[in-house]
Amino acid sequence: MRWTDITDIAIELTEARPDVDPLSINFVDLRSWVLALPGFDDDPDHCGEKILEAIQAAWIEELD
């Protein structure tokens, strides 16, 4: 996975962190959790606030 795989990342986070409310997560933790996902292989420096916001929004949508 890469930073642009927003939906795939959201699905993986939903499965890996079922007890987490994505509305309560800070972007520092979110970035760390994405980097730790199995199969994630992208440059950690290619992530910005817009990408993290998109991941958070997709994660919220995935739970609905």
C-alpha cells in the first residue's frame, strides 16, 4: 500500500484498530499506525495533513 491507497488504508485500520474512534485520533498517531500496517510500503515523508484527513474521513465512512 501507498499513501494514495486511502480506502485500502481505511479498511486495514478498521480491522487493526476496531476499538478506536477515528474522530478522536490525532494525526501523529494516525501516521504512525499507517506506517505500521502490514503491506504498507511508501516514503514516510510523502504524507501530509491532506492525506491524513482523507484517511481519517475514509475510516469514518468505513465504520458507517
